[in-house]
Amino acid sequence: MAPNYAIGMTFSEAAQIETFLMSNIVPQTPDLNRGPWKEVEQLIANDYLREGQELWVITGPIDEEPVAELESGVTVPTAFFKVVIDEMDGATRLLARVMPQTAGSAARLNSYLVSVDEIEAATGLDFFTLLNEASEGHMEAVRAVRMW
């Protein structure tokens, strides 16, 4: 789920072409992909990359029961998450969002902000395990109230 636009801006043409490999593709509705998902990816690439000193983006699908499948057997996620971590002058900023497949082109991006704890609960993943428990617990529990 590496974004073509950001990879093209940041790395080589060869890296950008690799974003079209099947190992980087997950079924996503056209309204989500061409609307708010694209907007978030461009916001990260155009604004966050320029403003931050060190930026990390973690992206993935969320599958909820019942799991839908294409005829090929590929599962269709019910939603997608993005966690954006930025370190600037020793301070860490964190944004987490979950966008359902049903998010349309008129979706307000702030309405999809969540805590990392919510993403961990939905996916079974555990982020930031190298941090001490107190720091990890605090960072993951906080839900941003607005985008940077």
C-alpha cells in the first residue's frame, strides 16, 4: 500500500513503478481511492514530508467479519488505516485514522481520526513496542482532534 504519488516524489522512477506490483495492491472502492484516501496521501506527501524532520507512515487494511472476497479469493477489507508519526526537534507528533470503504468523496478527513489503540484493536497489530510502556501507552491512547 505504498502510495504511487509519494514514492514518485521521494524516490526513483523504478521505485514508483514498483507501487503497481500486485504485492502492493489491496481492493479499494473507487470513491475512497480517488477521494479521501488520495487526499490523505497527497497531504502526507506534499505537506507533512516538507514540514517534518523524520516521518514514518504505517498503512494497512482492516478486515472485519464477515470477510468479503473477490472471485479470485482475494479478501476485500472493510476499512484502511494510516498511522503517521513525525519527529521534529525532539518532539513526537502522531496521527491515526481509519477510513471505511464506504467513505465517499465528500468525506471530511478529521472525522476519521482515531487513536492507535483503536487500530490495534481492529487489526491485532501492536505498534511502538520498542518504547517504554508508559510512553507507548500514552501515545497510543491519544486521539488527535485535528490534522496537523
